[in-house]
Amino acid sequence: MPASLVISAPASGVGKTTLTLALARAWRQRGLNVQCFKSGPDYIDPAFHAAATERASVNVDSWAMDRGTIAHLVSRAVDADVVLAEGSMGLFDGVAARGVSGTGATADIAEMLGWPVVLVIDPSGQAQTAAAIAAGLRDYRAGVRLAGVVLNRVASPRHEDLVRRALVDAGIAVFGALPRHAEISMPKRHLGLVQAEERAEIGQLIDEAARFVAEHVDLDAVLRSAARWLPQPAANGLIVAPPGQRIALARDAAFSFVYPHMLEAWRAAGAEISTFSPLADEVPDASADVCWLPGGYPELHAGRLAANARFRNGLRAFAETRPVHGECGGYMVLGAALTDADGVRHEMTGLLGLETSFAKRRMHLGYRLAELAAPMPGHQPGARLRGHEFHYSTIVAQPDAPLAVVHDAAGAVMAETGSRRGHATGTFFHLIAEDR
């Protein structure tokens, strides 16, 4: 039975991803099969997990997914020796209103699956107070069990000793303490971590993190604290309809934000996926019956996309007879124009009238529940779709008919309704699951 743990923290930016990757690679180097998951709507970390473990990682999300879907997803760990679920934000951070099976908090997954939590604590600027924080997290919710703590960015041996003593006095196990070590920090970008495929040296970076963590953390003690858990395959599996039988999927550095479980669900339903690169001026497969443009970083490549006439003309020709759908960055590229951070306006494909701008950045972040007013690939009018929005663009114009009535997690109506025109549809949110 796999030894299963959740890696969490009091807040974002403490070192969850680095510790998860380091533990996964260190145990992989010991000959163990490691399966990772990501709690919450993050489409970047699973690619890093896969690089560290050589196994595909998927998201589990208590706001968007029911228990059956989560059980189906985690059942892939049946042949693993170790399971690590990396949390998002702080351990108990979620939305105010409950979703399908929870609020989206990492604690929901820990309690639902019975996996104990390893906390990453950054005691910078404090000492014994770190123990009070850990004790508060331990006692906040009865169904969530704390396995122990890994300290990160410890300033000195004296600093470590003060924090360790306080944690031990509070009855909390300390698995290790990591001194400051900038070389293993992951690079940042405006939407979070840089994508794994953008870092040629990612393997070396993870190896160094694994060596560093193995030197300072008791890996055997961490394993002993894990829950022995037997995955139970779920009968109902995933219910996420593919957008078509043959799907042309844009896939390159500008279009890479798609949840792995979505692609798996499409393939499991019998769909065939072919990829093409708009950045390489490629066009959708002529034999496809639908084209899907996921999110990514089109604003960083807007000039190149605008210059790629073969791609733009080919997509327009495809949309004359078949559906084309864009999510977030893909939606922006389906629009009339995109203004980059320098204020330069670039013509996009014009399949929709949407105009967006990054000249004045404004963050749009949160869960979304959309009720379709019109069909989009794979879903009929009236369908309720759960997703997540995260971007920094502003809407300059959104003249087309709305695709959906969109609410945030608290029920407030959102201006980002998506658009539809002819065979083209688009949304700012990334689809996670269909509401059942």
C-alpha cells in the first residue's frame, strides 16, 4: 500500500513545490515509485511533478470535483510506493462558499483521503512563534492530522535550535531544517512558476534540490509518518465530455495551460488528440472535427502570433465549418486584438470581437461556475461548468453574444461571460469539471 502524505504550509511562497519535488526525486533515486497530485487549480506544478517522478500528475479539487471523481483520479496511485499531494496556498485556504465536495482547501483533500500533512514552515523573522503557528494549524480542524514539520530558510544553527525546541515542546515532530539555499529556488513568472518545459536544466535543478533536502531532512522519518492507504478504483470515473471525436489541440510555449485530467478524460472517452503549434505557424489538422486553444502566455508571443499568417488564415478557414474554442489565452487569440505590456496592439485571429490589454495589469483570480447560454464544444446549453480563472489582462471590448452566465465562488455575477460568434466560442476560465 502506498505511503501517502500531503505537503502543505501556512501560506503561499514558503517552499511547498521545492520540497515536494525534492522528496519525490530523492525517493525515486532510492528506487521507489512516487505518484504526485496537486490540490487545487494549478496547471503548472503537475508538469514539474512529472519531471521529478516520471509519472503523470493530475489535479484534485474539492470545489470543482465530487468525491467519485477525486477517488477515480487518485486510484492511479495503486502501484506507487509513495504518494505526495502538493497543496495550494495555506492548508485551510479556500473559498467562503462550499463547492461540490469542499471549499477547494488542501485540508479538504487531506481529510477526505485520510492523508497526514507535512507542513513547510518558514520561520524567517521569528523563532518560537513558528511553533505556535504549527500548533494552531494542527488543532484547527479535527479531521486533519499533522505528521510533522520541515523548516525552510533557517537563518542559523541557533535560530534552528530555538524553533526546534519550541516545536518539540508543542509535541510536533521536526523532520528537518533547510538553511537558505538560493540555488534551488524555482524561477518565477507573472502567473506563477515558469513551466517545466521552459527550463532545460529542470532535471539538474530537481537533482540538486533532492540532494540538499536529503542532507537536511530525515527521509525515513517522513516515510514512517505517512498513512498506508489502498486506492479504491471509483466506478463512476470522470464525467468530462470531450469536445469532439478528433481534437486539434494548440500546444506550444504560448498554449500550454490545460489540466492533465481533462486530456485523460477525453482520451478515455475515445477521442483522438492531435497537436499543432501556432508559434511555428502550423494549422489545425484538417481531419479534426474541433479545435481547442488552451491558455498560456500569448501576450509574450503576440507579435509572432500576429505575424503568423498561415496559422491565422488556417484557423479562420477551420472555423468556417467546425467549432473552435479558446480558454483564457486561447480566448484572447480568438479575439480581434491583444495589447501587450508595452502598449503595442497586435491583431489576433478575429474569430471573436474580444479585445484585451496587458498595458494596465489587473489580476483576475478565482473559481468560476458557468451556466451555458449556448453550446460550446462538448457541452449543451444549460450545462453548468466549474472552472478557474487566473490572468492579468483587462477587457477593452467584448461585443459578441455572451456564452454563459458566469458566477464566482460566492455567487456574484462576473463580467467575463465568454463570447460566441459563428462556430467560435471562448471563455476566460479554464474548465475543470462539469457540474453533475
